[in-house]
Amino acid sequence: CNKIGYNINKVRTARSARMYLKTRDMMPYKVFHYQVKAHFFSKDNQSFTEQPIKISLYGTHGEKEDIPIVLPILDSNKTFSFLITTDTD
């Protein structure tokens, strides 16, 4: 992965790349990015649309509880991967 921000080494490539970074709308703009992978199990095949869930993160630097997420489609017996951002490390 390319690193962006302060104190980085410039990497020259044959082609340019456009990258985007999620930020907050006020100072400090920095947010922490977390990739979440979840597998939902069920005996029966089920499918939901616009399914709201809440994620809680616990770590050595802090914790963030009840982060609301809406999954566009939620099918049983499949793994889902998505990105969440929070101001807590």
C-alpha cells in the first residue's frame, strides 16, 4: 500500500495514480481507518437490504462503541468486507 501524509518516501512509478483519503469535516482532520470482515451464518438462506448494524472497536489506545453502519445487502453464509473510520485509535 502507498503511504500518504507527512514524512513519506516518494515512490516513482511509470503511471500516476489518484488516491483519496477520508477525513473529518473539522480540525483535526485525521481519522483512523479500519477494514472490517464479518461472516453471517444461518441455517436458512436469508437476504436483507439496507440492513443497519453497529460495530464496536476495543484496543490498547482506546475504544469506540456503537458505530452505525448500513449494509446495502446482507446475505446469509457470506463474508462481507467494508471500511469504517473513527476519530479514536
